[in-house]
Amino acid sequence: MTEPESTATAAKDREVFFSSESDGPLRRKSLLAQKAPASQNQTKVYPGDIHADGSSQDRSRATTPSSHGVLKLQLDLKTLLLQLALAIALCVCLAWTLWLLLLNVAPNDTVNRVMNTESFDSGSFWLLVDQSSALVVLATFGLAVVALSYLFILITMFFRRKSKQEIYAAAQSPTSKLASLKKRVEKALDDAAAKPKRGKVASSAVKLAASLARDGSSARKFIVRSWWLIVDSIIVLNVYIVLTAFQQKIWLKIGDLALETTMLYQMLEAGSPAALLGIFTVIVASNALTCAGMIFFPFEHTRLVETLMDIMCVSPYASKRFDLLIAIGYPMLVLFYCFSTFSFDRAKFAINLEVFPPGWFEQGASVIADPVQTAVIYKCLKSLRIASVLDFFTRVGVNATLCIRLYYLVKQIQGPRKQRSSGYPKRHRAAAAFFVAFAALLVVFVEESIRTSTLACRPHPECAVNARRWTFLESDSMTQCPCLILIDRDIGPKTFAEWEQPKNVTDKVTQLATMGELQTLQLVNRYLPVLPDELRRCTEMKHL
């Protein structure tokens, strides 16, 4: 090509740009787009994508579709196993709630069926007194609502409808949004280039973008100031939300522990077996230590972990906050304890029924049964019933709270992307130290309550069940035992003198009734000429 021809060609090119000056930048954009196909077909090769043999590899193929399928299959399998375990737990909760409902409606029949004592003393072996009709109706209503809640959660877990967010998830994904935005922008620019009169808005937008590109423009300063104002507001709002969530989470946990401690105190006062008290204490202390661990050791998917910890490691009764172990697991353990520790000589009882006439003393099953063992089991079984309005709020309340936690757990399993960060503060030494100190003090309190009350009742072997109360012992004191059940009997006197002149137990009854805690007094072949005045203090007397 000669020099004049090249000059003419350059002038022609410049003329194209000059002719588009009146249309603004949009016209130039459309003209440049006509030359794009030649360059778009070019493949960019990066140094990291070139292999030793000179071939290149597309980065988008780093994760193959097969690997995505394997990961999705593994995730679906884990989710299925977790849902199966949760379904089993819900079925257990539902079955236990229905059994509690039967226990409150027909206590003696239900316990006799479980303990296999239907033929003992015409079905009244355990002497469980029926509650008032109003309380039975209230308990039935509350437990029925809890059972329906468990059933609703179980149905929700397997038969859920997709939410609108899930339906439009693909359309709202970042990739689709970016592609849609790109198409709309290109269409607007093309329309503005083809129809200048209708492209004023787009042209103004482009001019605004150009002005924002200049450092000293007022528009850019305004946008920057507004942007930082929004950022600062968001930071302040997030800090406020975090602090509020922290306070709520900590105070809720403190309230939870306070309620659990109250429940534990009631168990101590009721004289529960030391083994059951130890298990309950471990659960409550583990709850506090788990909180401290969640504060110091962050986990992945912390919200799901905290929910699982709350469900598995915490829970109180009614005014006490709740968990699977205490709402369901611990009461089931109490029933298993009663069933496993109950021993009865059924062969001897069958012989007595055949030998002695009806109505004789020897035909009573309570004569053969171990009275101390029966008294302990009676106290344990009684603790499972709703015997007052306070019991209603505690038993039903703990199960209702467990229902709420299980419902949230199901939602978190179904939508793992909705999990938020931990509600517990991280590395907060004061809160962690409080929970650790609480656990240590709780263990010391329970240990001292059991030890001192045992020492106070050691001089009185007739005391079958005593309250586990922290007692400041006095030397040579015989009236500090917080006795709940006094049993002293001799069903087989060995000599005629013992038959004619039984042992006088007036002083013993007086000593054990001084604290005013007696609830059961059982004397057989013992001499009690008058009822001591100290028995008037025992306002909770149930059996005499």
C-alpha cells in the first residue's frame, strides 16, 4: 500500500469517529461492538494453564461434574442419616409423652402394668392417690398438646413444601443475576445507539458514570460520602445486634441454669437416690461447661452445634429450661431405675395366697416386699406425675421448650444456608469463668448436701428416705435428720415376750418428727401409746 493510500485510509477511520461525535459515547460503543467478534474468538491462555506438553486446560474444568455429584450424594446421605436419627428421637418423645398422659389419668393401672404388679393388693400396691378432676383435665390437655407438637414436627420433617426462596434460588443466584444484568445493559446501550431519542436516560447514566470516574467531581464525592455513611451505619447496627444477641443468649443460659438448679434442689429435698442425683448433677454441670467451651473453642456451623448441644446436654423441668436428656432421657432413666431395682419374692407370695384365708395379714403383698425399697420406688414414681399446678408448668413447659428446639433443628437441617454465626461471645473470659465456677459450686453443693444429711440420719436406721439437705451438724444431736419416710416393723416376732411387749418407738418417732418433714410413718408390731405432739409439725404427712 502506498503512502497516499494509507493516509486516506487513516483519514477515513478518523472520519468514522468524528462523524459519531454528535451521538456521544454510545454511538462509538455500538461501532466498536461491530469489530468485537474477531477478538472474542481469541482464547486467552494463562501461564498457569500451560502444561509441559504445551497444551492448555480450561480453569472451569477444575471441578468436574462427577465430583459435584459425589459431594452432593455424600451431603444427601449425611442429611438423611441425621433426619433418621431425629425421627427416632421424635418417636421416642411422642411415645414417652403418651405414657405420661396415661400415668396421670390412671396412675395405679399404668404403674402396675409396667412393674407387673396387677395382682398385688387388688391393684393398690403402690398406693398412688388419684388427683382432683380439674388437675387431671389440665394435665391431660397439656400433655396432649405436647404430643401433637411432636407429631407435627415429625410430619414437617418428611413432608415439607419448598419455600419461595428455594423455588427461585436458581433465578436469584449471583451468576444468573450477573448475566441478566449484562444482557439488560447491552440491550439498553444498543437501543440508545439505534434510537437516540429514546436513549437519553441511558446516555445520562453513561455521562454520570464518566463523571464519577473523575477524581475531583462533586458527584463522586457525594457518592463516596454516602457510601461511607451507609457502611458506618451498617457497622453500628451489626455491633448493636451482636451485643443484643450476646446479652440475650447469656441471660437465657443463666436463666436456664437457674431453673435447672431449682429442679435439682427439689430433687434433693424429695430424697431422690444418690445415683440419680449424681446423673442429674453431671447433666447440669455439663451444660454450664459446654457453654464455656462454646465460648472458647469456635466450631464450624456453630449455630447447628449449639442447637444440638442445647438439645442433648441441657434441660430442666418446667420453670427450668429444658433438654432432651432432662425432658425425656432423665425421666425414662428414673422409670428404668424403678423397674431394675424392684425385687419381689413372687413364689412366697403365691404360697401365702394359697395357704392363708382371704383378708389375712399375710396375704398382703406389702408384707413380703422390702418396705425401704418400695418407699424409694414410690417416691421416684410419684415424681413423674403432675401433682400440682407447679408440676404442670414444669413438666409441660420443659416438653414445650424441647418441641421448639427440635422444630428449629429441623429447619436448620432443611436449610443449612440459613445457619447464623454463634450467639455466644467468643473469647469472653468473664462469661466462661462464670459458667466454670457455677459448675464447680454446683458439684460441691450437691456433694455436701448428700454427705451432711447422711451423717445427720446415721443414728436413725429406721429412716428409710431422708431429704438431701446441707446440714450444719451439731455434736450429739438426734433431731437434725430431715427424715421423710420412717419405717420400723417386725413381721415375725421370735419370742412370746416380743409379741406381748413390743418395742416402744415413741422417742424415735419424736426425734424424727422434730424437723417436721415426715410424709410416711409405717410401724408394725411396735408400741406407740400416744401420738407425739411433734407429728403436728409434719404437714405433708401422706401415709400413717
